[in-house]
Amino acid sequence: MTALALFSGGCDSLIAMKLLTLQGIKVKAVHFNIGFGGNKDKSEYLRNAAEQVGAELVLIDIRKQFFDNVLFTPKYGYGKYFNPCIDCHANMFAQAFLRLDELGASFVISGEVLGQRPKSQRKEALDQVRKLVRGFGSDERFAHLLAQDKVDSSKPQYLDELLLRPMCAKLLEPSFPEKMGWVDREKLLDISGRGRTRQLEMVKKWGFQYYENPGGGCLLTDLSVANKIKDLSAHRTMVLEDVALVKVGRYMVLPDGARCVIARNDEENKKLSAPNPKMSHITLLDSKGPLGLVESSASDGDRILAARLTLAYAKHSGAKERVQVGESILEVEPLDKQKAQEFLFFKA
């Protein structure tokens, strides 16, 4: 018997997986990349964390699917920032169910704790996730997982019945894996609320070296990122490649309305160097400094200003220098750095 676990990297999902591996169930820890999980590569940490509970890590990129189908059209809206938590969780469950056969698994688990998070783990929110997942079950891609009539008891009637939350299972209706005896319900937990005492006791008991505390990992709950998404999506239709613009760099609004982003270090230079169909690269030809981006539709005035702004953050001579903006090469003087601050979307 194999289960797929939605794996964020936190201790709740680790404990949930441990509860199953202790029952002899093979667990594959599925980490979905939605594009907003943070700016640092966590793959090594995730692999070490999964291994310590006897699970195999599986990394799956769903950035385009999440951007196209969830980010801007959540049925249950957003949290405090730009975080569509309920729809995001339901979408991850659906993406996991789509891969059950491919990964040789029979059901899906998560580390959710009833009442731990105000937006996504209230009883009402769990019911909303269940409703969305049940709706996904009408898609013909899931038909083979479900009973085609009420006589067939070997399969569940609804897709959400294949979802198990080991951390709070005893506070919820039994899932199909529990009813079928695939999982011993008595060895699952009844944790609720925001307290961490029981989880930390288990972390100590099992000697976990790798674990993260819950919350804070999604950039959609970051005020700066959320406000930049709101600004850019109100300004024009965003494309997937725009995600980099709202996650890193100095985000600026220019006088004629163009958006401009300027890297702050080498790492951001690399992240902003990827092609973007809506943006033109700004490259310094005579100085060492940041990479910039300005909208390809920008006015001539905004393009010149964007070049001067990028040069402002470089090690420049102070005189006119060559700056390439898209296919054009301009000779411009650097803008005074103090003056440049006026165009920042977020001012210090």
C-alpha cells in the first residue's frame, strides 16, 4: 500500500507521513512547486526531511497550471493578501490524485491540523476544500478511481473520500482508506488548534533533525509580493514569466505608466535574465551593475528613464554611458540615486 503525501516541509506533514510509515505504508512525499514557495532552493532540505521519516521525495512543477487555473480565479477568494489558500489546497489534492496511478499510490494524505490556520484549516475551510475536490471528481480523468455504481464497494463514490488527514483524523469522518482497513484509524491523531505542544513532543520523540514550523513559507502571504501582483494585474494581463518581477528586484512605476524592475544583486540578475514576452532587458554596456527590465510597450521617455535608473544602481563613471534597452542602445547619464527612490513602488 502506497500513499501520496502533500509535503510542504513542515513538521505537521512530516508527522503525518511518519504515522503512516509506522503502519508499514509506503509514502511518497510530493512537493508541488506553484512558483511562490520562496526565493531559495529547498530541494536538499526537502529530501533530507522526507528521508528521516522513511518517505521518498517527489518534486512536481505545477507553476503554469496554478498560474493559469487558480491564482486569479479562486472560487473561495483570498486570505489577507493574495493567497487563495482554500483553492490552492484543493488544487494540490487534485494534482496529486491525477498522479496516483503514475506514482503507484492508492490515496492522498496531508498534514493539515483542524483549526491551526485561520484561513485554510477551519472546519468550514476543510469542508470547502472537500467540496472542491468532490467537484473535481466529475472530471473523466478520475473516473477509474471511483465506483461507477453504489454496488461497487471496492472504490469510493467521491474523490474526496480518498483524502486522509492523519493529524486530526479522529476529529473528522472516517476516510475511505480507514473504512477499508488500509490505515488503522486508532493509530492516527486528534490534534486541533494552534498549539504546538504535541507536535514538538513527537519531533523530540522521533529525533527529527529537519523540520520547519508552520506558516510563512508562501510568498503570496507577503505584503510586498501581494501588492505588486495587484498592481501589475490591474495595469495589464500578467503572464507566467511576470512571477519573477513580483518576487525579486526593485519594482518601479514610471511617469508614463510603464513598470520597471531592477535587480539588487547577482542572484536577482540571474532570476530576471529569463526571457519575458512583455518586458525588454536593460543591460549596462560600460559599467558593472544590475540587470533591469522595462515593459516593451513603454514610451520613449520611460525607456530612457529606465536606462538611467538602472545605471543609478551601478558602479558608474557619473558621465554618459551606453545602456542597451531591448534592441536599442542609448547614451544616458545615471539618475541621482536619491531621485531614483521616488519611483519605487514600495518606498523605504
